[in-house]
Amino acid sequence: MQKIEVAYDESQLTLDKGAQAVKDAVTAIRNAMRAGTASTKSKGEVAGSNKKPWKQKGTGNARAGFRQSPVWRGGGVAHGPHPRSYEQKVNKKVMKLAFARAFSDKLKAGDVIVVDEFKLEAPKTKLMAAFLKTLGVDRTAVIVQKDVDDTVVLAMSNLPRIDYSTAQALDVYAVLANRKLVCDKAAFDALMARIAR
């Protein structure tokens, strides 16, 4: 396992457009992560009778019609949240453009590290941490492989700021949320094929 230099055609990169596509894609991905299960009861759903708490006039209290009023403790919630889906539709072409722009920016900034292959003697966190340190990865990073390797997955699973993805599953949010992309040669070729025009 060692870092290698790779050559690529800069004409393949998308740097002149796609900023809005990136914004739309990230918003859609983050919204899809939301559970949308927050739920409150309106005044019509709170248990209670329709009896007036006290008579309309003569008590000195403000007039009150029912105990389920939103202004009372234990009453309903006015305009509160109800279960809903936050899913947003984003066209495939927009998603492809967004990924091309995000990955191109990462590549241009020098934040994509390519290694010849990931080959660990054992699925040990210590070995993966030491290898990443030699690459200069000291903050968040995502390890990208063409195909899932269980040894690598187990080795990085206890590293809190390291994510894992395959080249095909890598999305715009993962690219932007992590400072470095560490991929093997096969994964890099697959990523370049994804952004090909």
C-alpha cells in the first residue's frame, strides 16, 4: 500500500458550472436523512370534554371555552409538526452534474489521494490508522474502493472521522463533508468514468 501519482485529462473536470446543482443535491440528500416522525396533537386531538371550565361571566377570570386550548398547559399545539416526508426529487442529470462538480473541485484542490491498493495483513484499526497517518490524513476522510473489502471496512470502522464508500455509491454530500478522499487506483478510474462527459 503506497501513494501513487495519477495523470488525468483536465478537460474531463467540470469547474465552470454546477454550483446550483451541488446545492440542490446536498439539500435533497440531507433532507432524505430526516426521519420526519415529529408529531404533536392539535386542540381537536387532545383528550377532554367540550364542557366550559367555568361559566362565561361573573368569576373575574378570562372567558374560557375548553380545556384543550393551545394557550393552556396540557392543551393542544397550534401549528405543530406532524409526520411527513422531507424527500425532494432531483433529476438524474442534475445529480450527475453535482457529483462531477464536487469531485472536480476536490481533485483540483489536491484533496484526492490515490493509493495503488488497500492491502492489510489483518483487519486492525491500528494498521489503518498508521497507514492514513503516512498519507497525511489528520482530519475527516472517506476511503473509496471499487468493490467492498471486508478487511478494510473492519479496519476503519473504529476510526471516528473516517467514512467508507464504494466508487459507485459515493455521493455529493460524502465528497463535500470529508476533507480528503482516499481511493485505490481502480476506484479512482471508476470515479473518473462517472464524471466523464
